[in-house]
Amino acid sequence: MAKTPVLTPQAEDFPRWYQDIVNKAELADNGPVRGTMVIRPYGYGLWERMQQDMDARIKETGTQNAYFPLLIPQSHLHKEAEHVEGFAPELAVVTHGGGKELEEPAVVRPTSEMIVNEYFAKWVQSYRDLPLLINQWANVVRWELRPRLFLRTTEFLWQEGHTAHATYEEARDFAARIHRHVYADFMRDVLAMDVVLGRKTAQERFAGAINTLTLEGMMGDGKALQMGTSHELGQNFARAFHTQYLSREGKQELVWQTSWGSTTRMIGALVMMHGDDNGLRIPPRLAPTQVVVLAIKGDDAVLAKVHEIGDALRAAGIRVHVDDRTDTPFGRRAVDWELKGVPVRVEIGPRDLENGTAMLARRIPGGKEPVAVEALAALLPTVLEEDQALLLKQARERRESRTTDVTTVDEAVEAATSGGWARIPWATLGAAGEAELAEHSVSVRCLVTEDGAVPDADDAPGNVAVVARAY
């Protein structure tokens, strides 16, 4: 009699497979208010690793962390019309506090441009105060109609950067630096995610921005997921909040600004880009636990050996967990660690002990092989780097094999609705074609140049639209 699979197979029902992993790998649970989530310790451990790495990269740019209030006076949102219009359907508004109706309702922040700019206007007086580079790690609330854990939730965690500069060129270059050297490098080097860097169309641009740079990833079902964005805000918010500085020439000038953010959505992307029918596959550079050492049986000698191996691997700089829960069947534990995507399992039983070997199970390429115990500390760093590279290679090969160059809107729709992406000349598609795509729930994810670089302008000659269905 065939065993019931632990997870719904991807090919059978991809959304259900995703929900199964989030639940059974103990990443998150639904919160009590519709659209909210409880991030469980294993899922939060992934977020902590992401935070630590990204925080270091952000600080290397000269940006400092700060914190701004969760509640924003509703009147602030009306200072920049396009911005408030873009967020109006998603706002959560507090009308009562302390048992009384508030004189002015407060909005639970959907993003912090408004509250940040009130203080930027106070803090910036002279060219000597620029650039002003601020980041905050926080939560935001955007009322989602169709929530899905990690991908679209009413409340989520993120970082949001906000900067003010003396010139357009400085702001433009800083937004591009975050886009490429913080976000793209992190996603490729740590998350092993193949992301396409591009420029949003005017239709898809962040409300209130003059340019939005995006990173788009292809998930296992061929849909796109926006992984992070970096915005040039121009002087729109500076004008609304009178954020200006005295220049070296003694003139009052408006600042030029950027904002940029990435969220816990990256955990959802991790599931959908790398996961398989056996569960998660966590990139070794990200994994809170890179190697789990399992005792197969509760033999004293075996227990002593697994702890000895654990100590040796820690000394080699590997993040290790020793699983000596021999009162739980070994098979159940092995399946659980496979489901959680730990890159390597080192399994030790009495027979292995006699032979001086351990069974090495690699989650990412799959397969098992016996390895001499004394070779583990030297071998595993190489194994982990090989598997890190393999995940990125597999993600890139998926995108390349499922992306089609097309010349008509109908061909673009066909490619996007059959589990892939399309590339079509922007001069051929244009705003009219973009609207036609939307009728089929297909969108322009970004614009790129013919060779895949980020364009300098929406209408630059040779721009190519990357088209897909998206989460």
C-alpha cells in the first residue's frame, strides 16, 4: 500500500503544496485577525539571518538605523496626493483611543514616507546635513483582500530605508546602489535566488516615486514575485513637507529623496523558488542550522560520538544542531529535518560507529553516502558551498528555460498563462499593450535593456518588457 505523501505534490496543487510547507515546516500560522500571521521560531530564525546579513550591507552604505512611530496622523497622508491615493484602499485607521473618539484619526503605517519626511524637514537645514541616510526595521499594515502567509499579509515585517540628498544624481545613484549592491547581491549570494533587476513601468511604479527599481524572481510554478524595490522619490515629498537645505551658494534648495524596502515575503520566495515535494531546501549560507547530526539509536557510544562530531564541526565554523532525541523514531526525525530543508544530515548508528563512518545525506542535490568521520570537518564546508551554488544554478536554469521571446501581446499572454515569462519589446507593447495584458491578469514585471541591464529611462531605445503572472 502506497504511503501518503507528507506534502501535496507541487504538480498537483502548487498553492496547497505551499501552504503545506509553511504549516508542516513550522514556519508560520494564521493570526487571530484575518490576514495576520504568527511567525514561528523556525520561520523567525530564517528572518533573523536575513536581517543580520542585510543590516550589515545597509550599514556599509553609511545608513544608520532609527525608529519612527507606528501611528501617523491621517492629515499627513494628504500632503502628497499621489501617495495617499496609491495606499488608500489598504489603510487601517484608528478612530478611538483611551475610550474616546480621537480628535484626528491615526493611520497605522502602510509605509513611513509621511512620518519620516516630517522629521527630515526638521533635521535638514544645511548642505552639511546631507546626505541623510536612515533605515528602520519595523512592521507595517496594509489591509489585504486575499492574504497568503508571507506573500501578502495584512501585517508584515520589513526594513524601509529613507534618504535625502543634495542632488538628483546623488539620489539616483544611491537608489541604484541599494538595488544592486544590497538587495541583488544579498539575494543571489545568500538566498541563492536568481533575480532579474529592472525598472518598473509608470503603471507599476511606487505611488509618489519618479522611478522604481525592482528585483523579480521566478517561483517554481513560473509566476513572478517582487522581491524588493528601491525608489527615486524625486522632490515630490520634499515639496509637500518643505524639506529644504541651504546650499553652499546660500540658496534654499529642495532635497532629492529615495526610499527602499524588502520584507518577510523573502521567506515565501525561499519556499517557492527552492522547495520541492519533500519540503524546504535552505541555502547553506542562510541556514540557521547548516548540518544536523542525528543519533540513530540511544546507544551511549553513539550519543557520545554525535556530540563529539557536533563539537568538531562547530570548531570548523559550521552551524550545527545535534539531534539526540532517540525516544522519537529515527525515520520521523529524518523526514522532519528534510521537510525543514537543513542542507546536510550526518547520521550515526552503532554500525557506523564500528566502521568509523557516518552517513552523509545532502538535502539540496539529494542522495546519501558513507563518509569517514575524521573527514567530515574538512569536507563539509566544500559540500555546503557546492550546494549553495547548485541552488542558484537550478533557479537560473528554470527561469531561462521558461522565458520566451515574443513579438505580440497574444504570444505574451500565452507564455505567461502557461507557466512562464515572456520578453517583448516595450516599443511593441507600450502602455496600451500593458493594459491589454492586465485583462488577462498578466503584468509587466519590469523593463530591462536588450542585454538584461537596468534601463536609464522608461522609453530608452531597445527596452524589453518582462511579462508574467505574479503573486
